[in-house]
Amino acid sequence: MHADDFGFGTQIRKSPYFDATVRWGAQGFSVYNHMYIPRDFGDPEQNFWNLVNDAILCDVAVERQVEITGPDAAKFVQMLTPRDLSKMAVGQCKYVLITNAQGGILNDPILLRLAENHFWISLADSDILLWAQGVAVHSGLDVQIGEPDVSPLQLQGPKSGEIMQALFGDEIMDLKYYWLREVDLDGIPLIVSRTGWSSELGYELYLRDGTQGDALWERIMATGMAFGLKPGHTSSIRRIEGGMLSYHADADINTNPYELGLDRLVNLDMEADFIGKAALKRIQAEGVRRTQVGLIIDAEPLKGPNTTFWAINKNGSEIGKVTSAIYSPRLERNIALAMVSADHAHIGTEIEVLLPSGPTCGTVVERPFYDPKKKLAAA
């Protein structure tokens, strides 16, 4: 496939790494934040083993940044999220939820604080640039909001630290989990953070000049070769093992933080007012009617992730849906994230899942399915 042969027209953007990923074997793409993202470098199971044993480099330029600057930037960013940001230091990253007035989740991004009044919101798949600009209009706050020329790569896996050391020297090794640093790689301007969407040791490299995408990709791959680095894509197997959310699948505008067990990302006691505060107080007081659970599904190994929501039944009645399912070759079982009525969310509950091939049995289990304390990523 030649890079120019691919596409639906100019309304779906190509990342600065697009040509490089095609050269390195990308065979299929998905669309995320109105951009192409590589989703196929051959066998997804091999991609998983490459990630958990060595390292993979993923084009995640689709994680668009919403840049917020100006004298009221910190106050404005706090309005967008129920997570308390009052102690967030310059150079720190935080996983946050962005909620609407009903307490529904609009996005679950990583927030980066580059300076006192300079933030990036590193997005999952929804149009938060438009939301933030809309919120700002009548806010009375002095902020500028736009999308900068910034395109992240993810370098993930147990060898990622050694590759970073080879690229940037020993000083990069003291970069702590969920912190960032401004660096330069032979004239290529970057922000580097100890974050990622893999639940493994990993880094994100935010390129601040899209014209150098090809050069950056080739430089990292050349350095990483000696450590077994492979081109890859974000691993559905690993992220479901790690219980990590995929927006539009496991959460959407009608999902609230309490249904996902993400109470730690909501601080109702802080003085700051944020969008959805009243609704989330009410939801917390009333309790939730449904909740996210992990499932083991008894069936032949699934051939890939689910492409529809599978109904879940108990005693002949529908009680929820499977939101993300995959076969884990490491755990040797089908694992899934699901949303079920709170009455049936207890560990050990046996349920029926309506697979496309027919009904089968399943069991509610603890999630995450692997490394629940996140020791690998935070090491």
C-alpha cells in the first residue's frame, strides 16, 4: 500500500507519522478524533507479546491537545473537571474526567501542566476543543483555547526505559510516573511524559513540530532496534487486561464517574465549582443503578474485539451489556468490561452473554485482570 492511495478525503487528517507507519507495515487504520490511527501491523496477538516482552512504538497523534493559556487558565481548567487540581504542580500530569452539567463523561484525558498558566488536555476520542471554547464564551475568564501543532507517539513496554536512556541519556531515568519534561532530540522539540495507554512501563513523546514526524519516528526505531523495538498499535488485549477505558465503548456522555468506580477522580468537597458538581452530588447521594464490572466469558477464544455491544441476561431478563471484550493469550481466557445493573454486579455472579455465535455463560470477576496495583507502569 502506498500512503497516497489510502483515505476518505481531506476531512480525515493524516498524522505526521502516517507515511512512516505505512512504510513500517501498517495495514489497517481506524478513525479517532477525525484522524487516521494505525490499528493493524499484522497479528494483534504478536503485537501484544511485543508490548509486554519488549517495546512497541505507536502513532497516537490522534490524541489531540487542547491548549489552554492565559491568566485564568488554571481556574478555567478546574471548571472542566471534578478532580481537585489545587495541588497539581508544573510538570505534573493527571488522569481526569471532563463532565457535563448532568455529570456525564465527555472525555477521560490526561491533563499536562507545562507552566503556571499553560495546560494541555491530551484527548480521548471526542471534540473537547469545541466544548472548551463554548464553555469559555460566557465564563468571564481570560483564557485562550486552541489546538497546537503537537502530535504524540507512545513508546511502551518493559524495554521502553532503556530505549529512552539510549535516546536522551541517563537524566531521563529519573522522570517519575505521571510527570513530564521538555526535551530536545537533535533539534526535534518534544515534551516527554511517563504516561501511556498500555498499563506497562511507558512514555509519550509529544512532537511540537509536525514537519519532523518522519525524522522522529525513524530515529526512535533506529535506536530501539537493539532492544527489540517493533512498530505497533495500542493493544486492546493489554488495555482490557489493565481495565483501561476506551471512550465511546466503556464510557460515553450518559455514563457518570460513579458507575465506573472512578470516585477518586471526583472531589465534591473542594471549594471550586466545576461543571456537573450539583448533578454528581445528587448521583452520589442516590447511588448508582448500574456499575462497571469485569467478566470472564466461557467460549472459544474470541477472534478479535467485539464490534457491537453484547447483551447480558440473568434469569431471562436483560441486565446490561458487554462494552469491551477480547481473548487474552496470557490469561488464556476471554475477558471483558461490562456495564450491568448494580443488583447483579457482585463478584462471582453468573450471567449469560449473547455472543453473535449464540448465548454462553460468564462470571463477574475483579478488574483489572492483570497487575491490579499498576506496579509495571509505576515502577
